[in-house]
Amino acid sequence: MRVTVNDGCQGCGVCEATAPEVFEIQDDGSVKVLVQVVPLELEQAVRNAAHECPTEAIEISE
Ligand code: SF4
């Protein structure tokens, strides 16, 4: 699984709270994706973050 964050992100922090190993809020309010390919054990957390993101800014590709 690969994951990216698009321009719809509003920096709310839900993704970082859900999967801190994958998402990191930057000082400017943007989100940095910390991994190129999501490890299997973190895939569910990333799916949860994508589901909970209020602006649907998290894009997953398998
Ligand atoms: S949950 Fe969505 S809107 Fe909130 S910081 Fe993460 S990507 Fe951005």
C-alpha cells in the first residue's frame, strides 16, 4: 500500500493521532508522509486515518 495526502488537507491532526508512524504534521500545518510504502502492520491504521480524515485528503493506492 502507498499513501499520499492531497491539497485538501487542513492540518487537523487526526491522521497523525491515528497513525503517528506514517503521518507527521509540519510547522506550516501540512502533513508529511513518513513512509514510501506502508508496512503491513500499519495498513489498518492508515485506512482508519483515511476514513476519519474530514476532508478526504488521504489517498491510498494498493
Ligand atoms: S486527517 Fe486529513 S485534513 Fe487532517 S491533517 Fe490528516 S490529511 Fe490533513
